[in-house]
Amino acid sequence: MYLIPKNIKIKKEIFKGFGIIEIIAMALSLGFGFLLQSCVSDYKLKIFLFGFPPITTFLLLLPLPNGSTPLIIFKKFLIYKYRQKNYK
């Protein structure tokens, strides 16, 4: 296995740990939140529905110290859970 040194970046980063894909995902979740809040008339629910998708997306894409994200960890957990070998 070929190891990449830590000081070499593999992807373009706009902010530390956030690349173009993450920025696009944040913009999409912001648009989705805007669409959700336009369907409701109560202002407290509007604020919640407008802020919930972007905050959730940000927390799922936030890089951890080991270089992974909670979204990748959750995806690996689901793959492990459904592809386990059953021994009888």
C-alpha cells in the first residue's frame, strides 16, 4: 500500500477540511431549508425548518481529527451492518 504524507493535500480545500463538494452540499441543504420554510406560516417553525438542514449537513461533513467525517463513519457502519457474514 502506498502511503501519502500528511503535508500533501489530495483534494482542493476552500476552508480547512471543506472542499468544493462540501460547499455544494451546504448550498443544496440551504436551498432545501428555504423550500421547507416557505411551506409553513408559523415563524418559529420557519426558523427551525430553515436552519435544521444546513446545521445537520455541516455537522455531518465536519472533519474529525482522524481525517474522517461523521457521514463517512455512519456510511461504513451501515455497510458493515448489512454485509456481515452470518456463521451458523
